[in-house]
Amino acid sequence: MTFDFLSGRRPSTFARKAMIATSHPLSTAAGLEILDRGGNAVDAAIAAVAVQCVVDPLMTGLGGDCFALYAPADGQVKALNGSGRAPAAATVAALKAAGLETEIPQGSAHSVTVPGAVSAWCRLHGDHGSIRLAQLFERAIDYAQNGYPVTPRVAQDWAEAAEFIGRDAHAAAVFLPRGRAPRAGEHHAQPLLADRLREIAADGAAGFYKGQTAAHMVAHLQSLGGLQTEQDFAEGCDGAEWVTPISASYRGYDIHECPPNGQGLAALLILRILEGFDMAALSEADRIHVHAEATKLAYHHRDELIGDPAHCEGLVERLLSDKAVAALRARIDMTRALLPALWDEPEHKDTIYLCVVDDQGNALSFINSIFHGFGSGRLDPRTGILFQSRGASFRLIEGHPNAIGPRKRPMHTIIPGMVTQAGRVVMPFGVMGGQYQAAGHAAFLSGVIDRGLGLQEAIDQPRSFAFGGTLDLERTIPAETRDDLQARGHTLRVVDSPMGGAQAIRIGSDLLEGGSDSRKDGMALGH
């Protein structure tokens, strides 16, 4: 297919030996620099994410969580769960006694789970890295200490979040340095983050989870009413753990996801439902409709059933069984939008993703998040750490699989993906955008596998997302398609802001093809 160079889009990136794709140019450049120095995929990813934790503070940070899928050149895909846990004192009763009734607000200290990202980075690096952390953090430390230019998409999102981040005086002092959000091209620095990166480089995860830094973070959270203790943070030091991925077949490919507490199960469920339709032959309106209906069914099950792994045993096998998938698929009516229901019962959100393939053939799919834009909005003034808001995902319903409880992990939206075929790694990929991610995985893979789109073309396709009672459409979807969907009973909302982001690298016999979402500032680069 001939590429339209007047479309305002860009083609896929090609390289021979190694490639990295991220959503920020400085992050991609940092990772490529490590690959050029002889570092492997893990080294490059850690260098890249450390930079992005500085230069894209709305989306990620040291105070967030991480998941990864790693495919060593000579081994099987394995998953790393770097999501943090609730404090030992956290219970539904304790939070209700604190005045919370139905949900945990984004800005509450109770939305802050113990950050898992640093533990995950150090576990990943200790097991598979080859270059010292001090070298991997060089660029990030420089940008934090001396400043970096704010990119256009980051500036846009920053301005939209200015009112929220301004509610916390300590966060406002760092992120609204001129009394407003930085504009594109202006410089911004976070010197305290440079100190934290130096501590981690010197002492590993203990430099974050133990000692004075941890004591300061805990004291600040407790001053806001939080239940976190130094013991909770100390336990988080070794919190990241390798787990077995879950997978499902889709038209001859095996799609790998991290198991619960992530929502990767929802992505696999959507794909299994879509497999019963000829997605390549459907019209645009039909494709969006089928995807919307499958998404509603999968997310309904996600919200009812997914939580801490210990509280949803056997769920993967049940939901991906032929019986469950057939029952759900049969509920899709091509002529009208329907309410979702659990298959075996009566009817009744911000992130960065990157992927790397190195010249040894190792592939890494890596995602790091503070959940909402600027996470909880709570910043510790003595350490410079902005805390995530992942605990807002917990339910305040006794007995629910995702009810908050001591040391529980909440249901997570962030999900890296990996594709294999006949045991060979074909593609690390991922989609950003909070709740959209599972739906985004399915839409992207259907574009590549069903429609034969190139990676960049598949990433840049107009997006839709059925969630919360509406079908959100990017404004690039034509009016006649919108009219068709509305006639089927969908409640439409046309969104002006870009919906999520994505990166992917496809591995050929002697060629790497990379894509990085044009909705973001980043790029795919290789050598």
C-alpha cells in the first residue's frame, strides 16, 4: 500500500537491529542512547522511563506503579507485577469511619497505595539488566536537576490539569512555578527528583522504601490523614514479583497479558468475542458497534470480578472458556446497543507505555503510571515525590473482589501486551489512556491482524470507546458513521482531545517496524 505523505500522519519506523518506542522524544532518545552503548532492552527501558518520570510528570513518576512483559531471546514470556499494595491498616470499615462512603477520592491520602514502580525497576534490572543504574539514570538526573523543555502534548495536558494540581500548595510550588502550567518550549526542573534517582542508583530499592526518604513520605501522608506506615513502605521494597502471564489465541497469534490484578483479562475477552466476527469485512460503523458491545460486556465483568489475585482465583479460566465467550458473543445484536450482563448470572483513567527490542532479540513491553493526571495531586515537599492515586480504584463494598483491604492490590487499568506466534515473539505493544487500555489493545490488534494495517497506520486509526453509558468517538470519525451508530441506540459523545496513545514494535526476520502514537509527542527510533 502506498503511503499518503500529504495526510499529516507519519509512516512506520524501520530498523535492522534494535528499536525503542515511547510517547516522549527525550525518553526515546535516552533509551536509544543506551542501546547504542550496548545496553539491552531492560537497560534501555529503565533509562527511558526514568526520563519520562521527570519530563512527563502528569502521566508517570517514581510514586507510581509498573507492569512489564519480558521475552528473553532464549526463553518464554514472563510478567512482572510492580503494583503497590494498600496499607496494612486499610479496611472498608476504617475508610468509612474516616468519612468515605461510596468511593475514594482522587485527592485523598487514602488513594495512595505504596508505590510499586521503583521496586519493579530494581527487580527487572537486578535480574536482567547489564548497565549500572547510575549510568541508566544520567539523562533523567540531568533533566531533573537542570531542566528540560516541555513538549506540546505535555503542555496541553498540564494546562488542563492546572486547577487540580493547584489544590495542593506543595504540588503547585513544583508544577505551577510561574503560577500557571509551563507552556510548550518553556523549561521546567525538579531538583528533588534528581536526589531520589541518585539514592536509588546508590542503594537500589532500599534508597526509596527505607531510611529517611521513606520516613519523610510516610510522615507527609500521615499528616494528610493517610494510614501508611514505614513498615508498609519497607515491605514494598521487595514487592515486585514475577508471575505467569495469561494468554488467549486470536486468529493464529497468542496474545499475552499480565494476570489480575491488571485488566489484561478484559482485553483478551474482547478479542475472543471479536474473533467470532469477520472484522475485515465489516463497515466502519459495524466494526465500531461490535467493538463497543464487546467492550461493554468485558468491562462489566472486569468491574464486577477483577481485583487482587488472591481474591479472583479461577477467574481467567472461567471468563476465557468457550462457553463463556459463546454466551457473551451471542448477546451482541448488530442492529442495536444493549446493556451488558454477566455471562453466568441473570441480567441485572493516565499512563506512559514504552517497548524495546534489542540486538540480542530480547523484547520488553513496559508500562508505568500514577493513574490520574498528576496522580493524587499530593506531593511530599521534602522528597519531591508526587504520589499516585491507584487506591481510588478500590471499592468500599465489603466482600467485593476489589474491596480495599490490608496489603491488597487494587484492580489496575495499566496493561502491557506481547504477541507471539508458534512460540516466537512477534510484537511488544501497548496502549495508554486509563480505562481505555483494554479496549485499545483489542482495537489495535484487530487493525493489524484483521485488516493488515501497518503499525503506525493501526495506531493512528480513529478511536472509539464505550464506557460509562456513552460511546466516545474521536472527531475524525465521519458524520455518516456517527449517524449510523446513533440509530442503533448508542449515546454518542464526540471528543476533541486525543484518546489515549500507543506504541508497538513488530519483529521480522531481518527487520523491525515501530510505531508511536501521533497523538503524543514521542517516536520510535532504532539502529
